Amino acid sequence: MGIGELSFIALSFLGLGLFTFNCVRIRKNIHLGVDVDRSGSLGARLKTTLLVAFGQKKMFKRPIPALLHLCIYAAFLFTQIELIEIFADGITGSHRAFQADLGVLYTFSISLIEVLSVLAFVATLAFLARRNLLKIPRFTMSEMTGWPKLDGNLILYFEILLICFIFMMNGADEVLHIQDGKGTYGFAISSRIGPVLFGGMSVETLHLIEQIGWWGHICMVFVFLNYLPISKHFHIILAFPNVFYSNLQEKGKFTNMESVKKEVELMFDPSADPYAAPAPDASDAAPTRFGAKDITDLSWKNLLDAYTCTECGRCTSSCPANQTGKKLSPRKIMMDTRDRMEEVGRNKRKNGKDHDDGKSLLGDYISEEEVWACTSCNACVEECPVNIDPLSIIIDLRRYLVMEESKAPSELTTMFTNIENNGAPWQFSPMDRLNWATEEH
Amino acid sequence: MSEKIKVPTMQELAASGNSAEILFWVGCAGSFDDRAKKITKAVVQILNKCEVSYAVLGTEETCSGDPAKRAGNEFLFQMQAFQNIQLLNGYDVKKIVTACPHCFNTLKNEYPELGGTYEVIHHSQLIQDLINSGKLAVQGGGQFKGKRITFHDPCYLGRANNVYEAPREILSRLDAELVEMKRCRTKGLCCGAGGAQMFKEAEAGNKEVNIERTEDALETRPDVIATGCPFCNTMMTDGVKNFNKEGEIQTLDIAELIAQAADL
């Protein structure tokens, strides 16, 4: 085994090992959330995953970015074929290990990847322009400055590098193949641009360029792979499980809190003993908080949502509160949840699992003003291409504010009192409920 | 509309040993809000005209708990829900119709887990059934013939429960010109009242949501803005007034449109 193969294997172990390590960390963070049942309905879940995640169905509500995104997505999916070959070549020291066996199919596959890569290249440039030149409001909002802006651009630069390396590799290889007297490989793009870019170069130079392309590409793959866990771009992996575990019930249905149900049932049970000691089996469990103050009160699905969010901002641009200048941005809710989760995870790793840094999602990241600006219209949920649900987080934060801290805008407190006293959100006598039938007007 | 309307209550029916096939859940807005009461009356006129076997709970009805739940007060919501479920189950209610998408959503989706399982429909779905089964006719569309009507999707009917077609199908029977706003169906913009916003001032911003939505509606140059929710109705009515267009544009619930077109 030569130095090339050894280097490749070492690089692979390092790249995949580090990635696995970070995935485990993220998995642990997601498990900081409380349990929610998303089992069952396998058929419906698979169908949703096929349509929404693989089929990009919801992306196409906005056709232009959807088409551009589809180019990159398709290129990403099909390039995996070439990546398998790169691994095979890297480990065994072979050159284009699949070419001999696959023949025409091989030429077709590589050609398809090349065509998609060109489309992806164009799409990437368009995305860079959208982010940096065109003043698209959802990319210039306050939560999109600093790291999120840099992150968005870095991803696009990485993609450009990945594509350039592929064409260096294939282009130089095409010229080498022709110079060897074996004729062209017949790859759709590199058979044309290869001779233009690299024609007339010496064999040594061509080999060097081919090797830079090959190593450059695989190095970028590992860099990108290990960039994912610190980036919004992790959606390329989490989009699939996130859609699979999405809420399949009507969007208007909010969860009925079991902890509250028990209490209310007790109140409605005439035979219940108000002074009874709690049931022995329940005594060990720590009393859970009503609603959510921090990420550990949210469900693992909320947390998975947060890691899946790629900050496209469709939710925010469709949010009625945001459109009318309120502070609420559903995307920021997801980003805050993720950032706080990272912080809590980091703290726990450093200082032990019971560490409390005295901070919380509500207050230190998300303000009450944001929480109360929501109309619960579900536009953000409807809009999200990967079925993220910012609304359920907002409602859980409201639940904490109301039920743990008795903190609601004063008009809402009045509304609660009215419902308690006279069974309507306004101050009307319940005895007047049928007056409409007898009133003349 | 000067004569009083005949409205049976569940209590009366039960006392005389009778029952009704459908409970008409009026809701708090429909019971107390002066504008929404007109919608309630229109629904009752349609129910009476079609001789639907229905009744209301009258003074026994109480808030479904929806605004409490959306505002995060799960205790209050469940207290309301348990009370209502005891009452509804006591009358052995099987089917409920309501003109309020918020009550509709809560009764349909959130009551079953608490012990109250009913077939819950929105009044647009009932009217659709009545028209399709030939019990209700709106030949020619009456005064709305040829008028431009735009329908505002209530969030809790549309996105929350995927009911988009029933109201549109009813409106299409009016022989009117149905015009869609640029944001409609799944993309419909909220009127600004949902999530308990109806009961509080909006947070600081640069515009009210109902103004933004009314602009969408005005772009269609409508004669009528049709709604399917008493809260949307209030918000759109206020929005139209804000633009001083109340003289030329009517904001009407689909039940009112049908009742007026059918000359009830």
C-alpha cells in the first residue's frame, strides 16, 4: 500500500471520526428535550418524507429559489456516486475503479453529475447574488448579521470549490486520456472544457492538476462534512428525519397538556380526596414545569427542528407579525433555540450535567414581546419546506409565562378572568347568551 | 328582519323528550358581539329554512376555551373543555356546527382527547351540504349577482384544518365574480385576531395586521369581502373603515351572503 492510500485512509478516519463525534454531541443535545410521541403512522410518515424531503414539494411554493435549490440538491445527491468511486480509488489506489465494469453507464453517470454540477454552479452564483447583491429582506434582517450571514456565504463558497475541483479532476483526466491515445472518456462537460483549459500541457502538469482536483475534492468533502455540525447547512442531513417525524395532525390542534389534565380531572371528580397523599409511584419524579422556560422543557422534536433549520426565512417572510414590523421572527425563534441548546450542551459537558448557568431561552434569547406578538396563524408552519414548527415553541413559552409566572399582557389577564367568571372572554352575563334570538334590530 | 327568530334549545328539547340531530354551537362572539350576532341570525335563518333538526345550548353554553389555550392558559382551557364536554355528552350530542373557526378547531381537534368526540363542521360545510342536497337554493345569487366577491381564508379554518373549498363553493353559487387575493388559501394572510390577539393591543410595529390584510382585499377591487369567522369579520370591517371604503365595500359572512341571496 502506497503513501497515497495510507494518507487517504488516515484522512477518511479523521474526517468521518470527527463527524461522528460531532453527530453524537448533537444527538445528545437533541435528547436534552422532553419526550414526545412521534411513533406510528409509518406509511404516512414515509409518504411525507418522500414528498416533502426527497420531493422538495413545499420548496416549490416559491418557484425561483426552488429551482435553483433543486439544481444544487440534485447535484449533491448524484455526486454521491462519484464519491463512492473516489473512496474505492482512494483505498485501493485504482483509477476510476468503476469505469471498466460500468462502461456506457459510467460515462452517462459522470456526464449527469457534470451537467448537474454546472447547473449547481450557476445556482450557487445566483444564491450568492441573492444573499449579497439583491436586497432580499429576509436575508438582511437583524438575525442574519454576523455568523449566520458568513455561514450562508461560506456554504456557497465551499460548493463552488467542490465543483471546481471536480472539473479540474475530470478535465485534466480527459486530456491525459486523449494524450494516451485512448480517445475521450466522453464526459458531457469535461470532454469539452478539459481540452480548452488544459490542452497542450505536459503529462506531469496534467497529472498534478488531476491529483489536485481529486485530493482537493475529497478534502473539501471532509471539510464540508465537518463544517455541517456547526452550520445551518446540517439541514442536508436532518431534513429527512425531521420531515419523517413531523406532526401529522391538523395544524390547529395544540397539545393537551397531560399534567394539567390530571389536575383538572381531579377537580372535576366529586369523589376525589383533596387532602390525599400523592400516589407512591409518582413521588420520585420531579415535578415538571408547565410550558417551557428553557430548551430542556421543549420536546426533542422542537430541538431537532432547531438543528434542521437552514435559516431560509420563509417562515419569517410569511409571518403577519413580522410583516407589520413586530419584533417576532419565527426563524429567530428557531435560531435562538439552537444557539441556547448548543450553550446548554457545552455547559453540561464542561461542568457536569446538573450545571445551571442561570440563563434561559426565554428572557436571555427570546423576549416576551416576541412571544406575545404571535397570532398563531400557522403561516410559518405551513411555509417551512422541512416541516419545522416554530409555533409550538411559542405556545410553550406562553404556557410557562402564564401558568408558572402569571405573566400575560394585562388585557389577556382580564380575558382569562372573564372566562373564569362569566364563561366568555368579554364581560357579559352568561344569562344574556341567548339574547340575540329575542332582540329586535 | 324585525320578527323574532325561533331558536330551539337543547334544554327545551330534552324536557319535552326530544332531541336534535345537530347542535349549533354559537360561540361567544356569535352570542355577544353585535356584529357577530347578525351572522348567528343568518345561520339560524338558513337552519330554519332548511328545516334542519338543530338546537342551541343557549345560556348553558360557555366559552370553548380557545382564547385561553392560544394564550397559554391550559388550565383555564381544560376547565372550560371539561365543563362543556360534560354538558355535550349529557345531551348525547353527535354532531356540531359552528360559525366560528376557533370553536370549530378546538371542539374538533382538542376535545376528543379530553373525552368529547363529536362530528364538528364549520357552517360553510353545512351550507355546502344543504345546497348540494337541494334543500337550499340561491338561484341567481339575488343582490350579489355579478358582484365582485373576495374570500378571506380564516387561519383556523384553512391552514389549521385544511378547509378551503367549502366557502368558495358556496360563494360560486351566487353567480358573482369570485376574485382571489394575491395571498389566499394556504398562503392566506391572517387578519390579526388569532392567538388571542383579538383581546389585546398588538405589540409595537409599523402597521396593524388587519390593515395589511385589508390592502390585499382592496387590491381585488371587491364589492364584498366575504369572511367565515366572526373575528376576521371584525378585523376586515375595521380595515375597510380605515380606508373609508365602508360605503362601497360590504364585509359579510358567507352565511349572511347566502341568507340574503336566498331572501331569507
